[in-house]
Amino acid sequence: MQHDPDRVDEVDIADEALGFDYLTDGDECIIVDSKVPYHHNLKRNLVIKSNILINGFVPPNADRFSIDLCTHKFDKFRMKRKKEIVFHFNPRFSQNCVVRNSFLNGEWGTEEVHALKKNPFKRGQMFIMEIYVLKNEYLVSVNGVHFCCFAHRISPINVDSINMWGDIQLLKVELSVREMYPSTESTLLLEDDAHNKLKYPFFHEFKYPLVERWDLTIIGTPLDNAERFTIDFCGTCNKCSKTHKNIIFHFNPRLAQNYVARNSFIHEQWGIEEKNAIKKSPFQRGKTFTLEFFLLQNKFLVSVDGKHFCDFQHRMPPSDIESFEISGDISLKRIDLALKDSYPAEQTPLYPDLNLVLEEYSVPFSYNLPGCLTVDTIIEIKGRVLLLPHEFYLNLQNGSSYYPHPVIPYHLSMRWRPLATDTTVVNSWTSGQWDEEIILPSFLRPNSNFIITIYTKREGLSTVIKAPVKPYSTVLPLFVYKSELDLINTLHIQGDVQVYSINVKKV
């Protein structure tokens, strides 16, 4: 590409022009005068995760426009600052392409034209474009979809201004630092429709490091003759002589054995396989599921159909994850990436569930109380302890989320230990932590029915446990409130128990 003196002079004029909007980084500017050229001096340097969002309109007769990230150096001969273009982004409608380049040391560099798709900008249409800064490259998205990368030719820390010119009307320019790209915080990777041809096995490479609250949702159906399928979160292995991937988290439902294996394959060695979960494998041949992976600082949380299924503690930093792959006996329907504030996500059934009444109290479950709990309310739970129990518990809590941790004014847990004393534990979660436990003897036996009745009184909660074994009926010590009673709006039950009925009534 040859140097265009008129082009650079035009932007130089903009540098010296008065009346342009000079934003404070992090603010949002609604531009009333949409004429270009447009110029903005950065008050702070670009850093990793800096995000430039541009909302604009392409006129019906547009030929081209340009968005330039620029830097300035002092020219000793001209005794003035000299402009260089660090990143030149130039949609050209007559050629139906987008050119990327840089103008450094008085010369244009090598043009880059190819991208994941053709020119995504359309004459006569609005657009939202983002430029996201990573360590080695810029990422560019248009209307929430990744479009291209541009490797740094000089460090982005040198960028001191943004210039725009050509056939474009500007509506908004926003500068910020964001944890996820694109900043819509939701990206649809795959959708099963008449216009989409699924690529299988499915592979996706991340263009950004994974951060806390990152969420992956997969909707799929095991084939009618399915044996197993796999979701692998992978990263580069830098310690082995051979070129292979580390599988940082291996999630492997095995339908023939009716369990889900979790593991890691690091430096050419499998780790210790994890099989236990809070419920049996929820995956069935021919039954559509919604699978969610939610990232925390120390572990993954995994839910199926809106119910928490298992944890997986990190064996390598999640920032090492570079891609994920889906393979095996599965038909994929939809895949979404997002940043979310809570987990698990509420699920809307894809199809009517004819067994909904029978599965109403399938453990674990959250039961929405009829309004917030008040004094003189009685909650009665009838159920049965399983044959070989380990633990079950019930919470009177605020909301049904697993993350962030809900406030739990009342926690009642039954624990059976083969080599220790069976116990009943009463506690609460307030002020971001568990309070002091109240430890009592066990009042329930394996493989036996029970009735647990909770009475709300002004001074606290009174719980009565009835069972077909001595002492038959036990009244637990009054549990004094450590938080407001009206915070309670949900009953959550989890563990080795069957629940037959729940009855809530006022005295």
C-alpha cells in the first residue's frame, strides 16, 4: 500500500482542530455532531483488556471509512509532533473487504485483508464495533461477533489518540477496561437451525484468558445408541518434548456405566479420576440436556438442567485454558459463552416434561416458598433416608442461587460416617461465612421414613424430627435468629434422601 499524503494530512488537520469532544477514559460520549474527521486524545495508555466501543452508522452511498489508533513522536526536523498509525482499520465497500495495516516510520506496512468473514459492515445500517487489547494482538468484533485479529507491530502502550474519518456517522464512543470480549458479555458460538451447518467434533479457541464468573452453556442430546461423550478444556503443554495438549478439565459422561468421570491429562499423565457427585448421572440417551460450566477462582461448578451436579477443583490455573472441544456420541443444539453474576442459570424447558409431577421433588431441588417467611408459619417435610446415606441437608435461605453464596438463616444437616459418630448439625450462613455449628446426636436411620416440621416463632426456629425408631419424636433446641426472618423465601434440599411432600401453612 502506497503512502497517501492527502490521507495523513486530513488527520493531521483533525489533530489541530478545535471543537472536538475530548473524552475522559472510561466515560461514554454521545456525539451530537456526527461529522468526521473525529479525534480523541487518550488521557491514559491502553493496557491489556482495554476496550474501545464504537457505535456508528454507515451512509447508503458509503465508499470507505477508517478507524486509526495513533501515536505521536517528536520530529526534530519539522520541530513538531509526527503522527504514526499503530492500527489502521479500513472497511472498503466497493471492494467488499476490510483492510488492516499500520503506518510507521513514514511507511505503510503489509496489508492484512483476510478475516473470519467478509466485510460485516453494511451500507445504510448501524453497527457496534469493538477493539479489545490483548498482550500480543488486537481483537475486533462487529455486532457482538469476533471478526479478526491484528498482531501488535508496536506496543499498544504507545497509542495516544483515536482518529476516525470517511463515510461514517458516529453515535457513541466508549473507552473502558473489560474482563471479557466481546463486551456484550454473551457470545453465541453455535445454534442448530436450518441455516447453520454444525462442525463436529466441535472446537473453539479462546481469544482471551478465562476469568472468574466465566460461563459456558451447552445444549445437546446424547444419541440413541450413545456410549459416551466428552467436553475437554485444553491448554498448551510447555514442559514436554512432544507436542500435545494438556487436558485441564476432562468431563466425560459414560452412559453405559451411568456415571460421569472427571479428570485431567497433564504432561502426558492422567490424574485421579473423580466420579462422586450429589446425584446420579443425569444424562440419558435421546434426552436433551442443558449443561453449564461456571468458573470460580478455585474450581469449576457444573450444573445439568439448572441443578448443581458437581465441582472440579483446579489442577492447573484456569488462565492456562486456551480452547475447548466436544466429541463423542452427542448431537449439539446450542453453545453460549457469557459472564454471569449467579449460578446455576434458570432453565426454561425446551419441551414439555410429561414427568414433571413425578419429578417435582427430585433431589437436589429448591422450593419457592409462598412469599417471605413470617412468624407462625409451619413447614412440614415428609421423606425417606436412602439405604447407604452419607449426608443430606435442608436450608431455609434467600434465593436459589449456588453462586453467589446465598444467605442461609437456617441450615439443618444429617451426617452418617462409617468410622465416626453419626451427627445432626444446625448452623447458619450470615455475613459471608458459616457461624458456629451446633452438633447434636443423629435422630434418623438409613432406609427409614421421617417427618421434619419447622415452626417459626418470634424468638427463633423450633424443629421437630419424627421417625419410626426411638426416640420417635425429637424437639431440637430453639435456634435463635442470626438474620432477618423475612430474608427466607426458598427451601433447598440436597443429599441422600427422597422427598415425598412439602406443606407450608400459617398457624
